[in-house]
Amino acid sequence: MLAVIKTGGKQYLVSPGQKIKIEKLKDKEGEEVIFDQVLLLEKEGKLEIGAPFIDKAIIKGKILKEGKAKKVVIFKYKPKKNYKIKKGHRQLFSEVEISEV
């Protein structure tokens, strides 16, 4: 079983038992989460494509942990103008285990 879900402005290819890191969700650790924006669903060799989403299709998962990703360094520089800016950013994420498709 495979499915393509949309969450956090991105699309993810998921299957049962898989762990994925997605944009931070409002739910807490240990809670169950339901993804209802299913774009594509493959069951027993049959492919179902949504327009844009598949009706009555849901993907269930459980939030394992929340955290911050590695730091991304942003460095801006303009030669001969004495202009240098260094910034850092750490994106928040939720790690979800897909339990049911």
C-alpha cells in the first residue's frame, strides 16, 4: 500500500510503518494524527488518483517526537561595500509514524 499525502505545503509518499519528518503539527507527542488530504492511493495493484483529493480516504499516524532540524546558515556578502550578514535558522519538525493507510 502506498499513498501520497499533502501536509505543510509539501507532498510525501508514505506506506504503513514508515517514519517521516514533516513540518511541525499542532498536536502533541504521542497523539494520533489524521491526514485527510490524500492525493494518490495504491491498494492491491489498483491506482486511485484524486482531483485534487480522494474522498473518504484517510491516513492515520502517531507523533513520535518533535524537535528542531540542523542549523542552516545564511550568509550575505557584497564585495567592496563592507556588507556582511550572517543568520541561522533551525526548522521545527514533527516525526510521524504512519500506522494505517
